Amino acid sequence: MEEKKKTDPRIVRTRRLLKDAFVELIQEIDIQKLSVNRLAERATINRVTFYLHYRDIPDMLEKMADEMMSDLTEVWKEARAERNATAETEKWHVMDRVLHHIADNAAFYKVVFTSKRMPIFRDRLLAFLTERIISRVERKGEESSVHKDIVIWYDSAAYMGTIVAWLQNGMPYTPSYMAKQIYQLRHREMGER
């Protein structure tokens, strides 16, 4: 059995400081005005420490997007395993867990999903959703008068748009309520096809 390699707590702490500083600064200034100096100063670290972790700001964004995808994938897998282990778990359980994760990290997700100047995060989320929708469509062999590709594009964009709108509007509904509503919309649409 393969054991997960533990990351040094100092590295985790420094990356957390940089991520938090990034979220704060992007709410104040445009991404083009973000510099390593500003970021390091806000994170209360020195520039050398920044360069021990990232080559530059685009490298930091890339690695943050990788970390985001790793977190979302882990949440998704854990939720699927829980759902498979209990027959009583609601059908929207997986989406509920994902939305709870997003809500728990709302400041970060709101910044990265609502900024038009950082498409890497939206692109990664869309790819994540699309991959899962493809899997669902193929697993269930959904019959529809709509071509499979269009169903996948539509569902991916609908989920993505709903999550972004939810964040942009200050998350007026709980993650659980949103998950149930998304499930009901999807179920209703499938019934109309």
C-alpha cells in the first residue's frame, strides 16, 4: 500500500500565506498589477522565500490551479465513496460535498472563478465538470434526442455557470439547498427530453 508523502508544515504554511495574500490583493488590484514584491510583502515573507516555491506569478497560478483540482478531485472521490457505501445517501450528496468545499473556501473560489483575467481556474473547473459528466453519461447510457456532445457541453456549462453565479451573488443559499436544486433541475430536464 502506497503511503502519501507528507509535505513539510513550513511549506504548507508559506503557500497558505501566499494564497491568502493573493486572494486579498486580487480583490484590491488588477492581476496585471500584481507583483512578487507586493505579494511577498502582503504574505509577510521575503521575495527569496517566494522564489523557493514558485518561478513567477504565472507559475504560482498554475500550481494553485493544480492544488484546486487536487482538492476538488479528493472531495469528489470521498463523497462518491460515502454515497456508494450507504444506500440512504441522497443522490445530490456528491454535489453537496463539492459545494460545501467551495463555500468553506469561498474567498478563494470567488476571486478565481469570477475574474476574467485568470481563465486557468474556470477552464480547469469546466474540464473537471465535463470529465464527470462524460463519465455519468457513458455509465448510465442516457438516451436522449439531443446529441451526447451537446448534453455534455450544456450540463458542464450549466453547472459551471450556476456555481459562479452562486459565488457572485454572495452564496444566498446553503450548499445543501443548492445541491438539491441543481439535482431537481437536472432531473426535471431529463424528464422533459
